[in-house]
Amino acid sequence: MKYHFDSKTFVETELHKSRIAIAGSDEDIDWETLKHKVTKLGNEFKKLDIPKGHPVIIYGHKEYLFPVAMLACMQTNIPYIPIDKIYPKERIQKIIATTGSQVIINCSEGELDIPFPISINSSLQATVHTAPDYTNKIYGEASDPLQYIMFTSGSTGEPKGVQINQSSVLTFINWALKDFGFSGDDVFMNQAPFTFDVSLCDVLNAFGNGGTLVLNATEVLKNQDAFIQRLMNYKCSVWTSTPSFAYLFLRHEKFNSQHLPALHSFLFMGEELPGRTIGTLKNSFKNTRVLNAYGPTEATIVTTFIELTEDLLKAYTSTPIGYPMPGSELLIDKTNPDEKTGELIIVGEHVSAGYFKNEELNQRKFFKHNEKKAFRTGDIAYYENGLLFYMGRNDDQIKMHGFRIELNEIANIICKHELVKDAVAVPLKRGNEVKKIIAFIITNDQTLSKDELKKQLFPFLEKQLPYYMIPGDSMLMDDFIYNSSHKIDKNKLIELYLKKELM
């Protein structure tokens, strides 16, 4: 059995219905059970009379019900907002207030200490606590329904919601089913949070091919032996992650084709793929494909793809991010025609409908090119022999462990603390790879020590930001260092930090 996204139906195949569809952190379900639960949840939506275009929140972590709920929303034209348990309560409340969502599907066993008019528990039982108000809370167009809103880091201190329509999801999955080389025999390793669209690549490919989706909770990932044993037990064949996640396992004695013989493909996305990672993987997994893909959340998961062969790696000093997906157009916007690099612009049906209720940013980032949707990525890139290569960012956005982070959001949140006068967040890099974020802080009390500030500031940040956005270290400053353009010299700040670390 598999799921046909175009017709929104489950399709019988030669594979048995008892084949595992989802191996969750809590339990496993087969394809027949998946079909039953998707249908049951869809019927609950109808009973509750949830309007098409009103977004429901899916809350949890790696429970089997999370992708079940996602698929049920896709089947019934109900947009969803994924929220992981790693999000602090204040951030969740901001998202709820912004969207006005009246319905939550709680995939976890625990109670969420946030009131909702309608809640659906892990047993798919709905409770109407108060009468829902859908007034002015229905979004998207009927001709191309809104599929999901994924909230990412925002430079103003508020998370911004990326809206993805049904046509964009179909454009991606139909391309992936044709060109990625996966099948119904595949077992997909899923580890990225569902709030990060890397995770959606596994979900769509597993359901579209009729394979098995193996979900891995954070507590399992922290135990390398337990994680690799789980891959062995389920005979995982496709590994999808950021390069930095795979890098954590390169020295593990069982991270090789001898212990993981079923693993035939590594699919990397979300950040730059270093050559050292490729080399080690190819030594440990002799006959395994290494695939590289690129794409921002605003362009529905990824928009380029390539298999990194030995000949290709020998031909170029940098790692290519691939060829554009069919039907898309990737432009290089150069400030000077004679330059090789420029800002990458993505054009195609898979481009987002825009940021949720953020017209000012939409005006700057989205436009029409030859009557097609286009998005200014902020990424610097260039073409060579038809291949795309990534060169970094033209703003203060970074990628760390695959998570997209606006440094200005961190600084803005830090500045909300009563002890802070001013702050700037700066990435500490090794090459183009971000190792950690350093917060440089000017306090209102010059007698305050770093340890005293940390005791008060970091509990405050933990309530405001996801764990991956909290700075790895901080440094107190009397004043910032400025360059000749009267801008904060972030390179000088990092130099100063490194000197103090060595003292």
C-alpha cells in the first residue's frame, strides 16, 4: 500500500498491508492501521466542522500520530502548523496568537498547559472546551489550498510563518518520486524535528513510495549506540539529515556498511556539505549513494538535487548543491554583470505563497518572474557547467545543525531582559560551518559579572527561544567595536572573544 498525493487516496500495491508504515517513538503501526487512523481523524475534522483553510496545530515530538495527523490534514485540505515539544511555551503562544488556531492535535501523552477551544488527544478523541471562533481565521485560496504553515526564526524577534500551498507539495513529491531513486522497499530514517522541513522529505517519500518511516526521538539520538541499533533493527536504507548530524557519527565503530548493510543512500540538505564528511562516508559505506540537495523552507523542502560521484568530486574543488528541479528556474542576481556570484532567486510552482501576515517582508522577498512565483533567498551562489554552488549568506541569517536562525532575533530577545542595555549575536565559524553563537552584551550595571548575568539571563532565554537558538557563550562589553562604516565589526568581536579564550 502507498499514498497517492494527487488523488489523496491510499493505493493497493503488491506489498502487504501488514508492512510497517510508521515506527514511532511510542509504537509501530502498519499500513492498514495508518489508513484507518487517517480516515478516522479526517472524519473527526468533519464532525467538528473545521472550515477548510483554518490551520490546526499538531503538537508533539516523534510519536507515530504526528505524521498520521499531517497526512490527515493533507487529505482533507486542512492546513496544519507543526509545533515540537522543544518549543518554549511563550513561543507557542506567539504562534497561536498570530494564527488564531482554534484546534490542537496533541500527539503526546502529556497535557499542554495552553487552553484551546478544541483539543484532539492521542486516542483521536475530540473535546470541545469552548465554542470555537473561526471569524477572520480562514486562510488560503480554495483553488490551491494552504497545506501547512512552518514557523522559522524571524529577524524582528517574532517567528515568521512560511505558507506552503498544496500545489507546491505536489510539485516536490512528484519530482522526488521520479528522480530521487527510492522505492516501496525503502525504510526512511527520520530524525529532524517536524518543525524543520528536512523531516517532511522523509515523510512524503515514505508515504508516496509505500515504504516505512522510522521516527527517532531526541533521547534516542543522544545515545549513539541506541540510535545505531535502532537503524540496524529496522534495516534503515535511506538516511536523510543535515551534514552536521551525520558528522556526529563518523567515528562510531558501527557506522559503516558492515553493521548497516541495508543503508544505500545518504540524502543531505539544510546546510553546506563539507568535503571531509563526504570522504569519510565513502570510505565507510563503499556502495552507498551520497546525495546533496538545497532549498529554503520558502521553496518547499529542496529545489536542487545531485548524486555526488567520485568523478564529480574530482572535477570541482567545492561541493555542488545540484541541478534545479524540473519546471523551476534558478537565477543569479549579480550587482555587477562581470561578477561570478550573486543572490540566488528561485522561480517555480514550489515557491511559497509568502510569509503569514507579513506584507512588508513579502514585498521585499517575493515577486513575480514571467508570471511565476519567485523568491529572493539571500543565499550567494554561482553556476559552473550548469551546476549550482553555494557561497554563503548576504545577511545575518545562519544555519547551525541545519536550523535556520536569524541572529537579530536572538539579539532582540536578549535586549528585552531588564539587565541588558544592548546586545549582538555573532556566529563563531570554522570555515563556513557555524560552531556556536556568541552573545556580546552591554549591561545596565557595569559591576555585573558574566556569571551573575548568565544566572539571570539564560533562564529567561530558555523561556523565549528554542534550545538551538540559545547562545553557546557570552561576553560582556563596555562598548561594541565599530568599523569605518560605523557598523558593529563582528569579525573584530570574534577575534576579541578568541583571544580571551586563549588567555
